[in-house]
Amino acid sequence: MAKRSKAAAESRLRIRWVRSAIGNPDRVRETIRGLGLHRLHEVVERPDTPAVRGMIDKVRHLVEVTTGTEQ
């Protein structure tokens, strides 16, 4: 197994759900749930991985993303 740097292991993304999923396809709603979001304006932290980045890309019109180092 490849070793990851300490910074890569600790990098996190803060995801805030800011727009409703009403009127969007079911796949978009499932992606929102897959990110762990349940209510509008909720904020969750997820690891910065390619899988999470791909999910964010699918719902980028509904969420705001900041890195864990930003306030």
C-alpha cells in the first residue's frame, strides 16, 4: 500500500448545501444524500478524495465547497 503524506491524509472539504434539489433528477438527490447532507444549509466535512470530488462535481450547482484550512 502506498504511503500518503500527512497533509494529504488530513485534507478535508467542507460541503454546504445551499440550493434545493427540487426539480432535479433522482440521481442528483441520491448524490446529495451520498455526501451525507440531509437538510438545506447543512455543512458536512468529507475527506478530499477523487470519489468525493466527483460527487461534488455532479451537484456543484447546489453546494458550496471550501477546504478545511479556509474559515
